[in-house]
Amino acid sequence: MKKDTRAKDNWRRYALLCLRYGWPILVLLGILWFPFDWLSEAWPAFGVPFRQVFHNARDHFVGHTIFFFIVGMLLLGVVPLLRKLRWYIPGLVLAALVQETIQAFFRGQPPTFTDFNAFRGDALGGITAWVLWFVFHLLRTYRTKRSNGESVSSTHMQ
């Protein structure tokens, strides 16, 4: 009986820990995956400015690039594991695929993953965020080691 109580307490602590540190991630993914296209159809007051911003393919590309850059920078600040490229790239691909899937479902269509313009924007914005984060990390490490008088040759990503 005591073992069951301990397991429940551990589960509760784990759930609270996930909620405490996971809510920023859930909020960012919720924003990233929100069906703005559907909202522009359902709410004309939002649809007018939305269509003005995304009125052609180039603007759609720029919008995806900026959006994935902002969300990428914020996620890199919250999730240290994503600062490693081997975790960031699959996460970026998954985020882009899920985003397009959600958009397709809200349009009432099956996902086709043929919007390569949007995917290029997602990739450019996401990779730019990671590269910028990496460069800032290198500069910070260089300045810290230089101010401490240490050798700078052993700078590594976290």
C-alpha cells in the first residue's frame, strides 16, 4: 500500500514539474500550430488584415520565415536540449509538418505537404534562429573565457 502512495506522489511531482517548466513550450507550440487561416475565415475582422499580410506567395514565405524564427528563438531560450542541432532539426521538421497538417484539417482537407514555399520559409526561419543562437553562445563563451584568461580554443555548445 505504501508503494502505491509513493508511486502516486512521484507521478504528481513529475506532472507538476512538467506543468511548471512545460507551459512555455505548450504556449509557443499552441501559437505555432494555431489555425490562423481558419480564424481568418471564421472571423472576418481578423481575416482582412491577415489577407493583407499574406496576400501573395512571397509574403506567405516571409510570414512563415519570421514566424518560425521568432518561435525558434523563444524555444531555444526555453529548451536547452534544442540547442543541439541533432535535436533541433528533427524538431523543426516535425513542427513544420504538424503546422501544415493542422492547417489542412481546419480547411477540411487531408494534408498534402505540397506547400514548399511555406516549408522553405519554415526552414529558413528555424535555421536562422539556431545559427543566431549558436553565434551568440560562441561570443558569450569567448568573452567569458577571455575575461577569465582561459584558452578560447575549447568552446563547445551546451
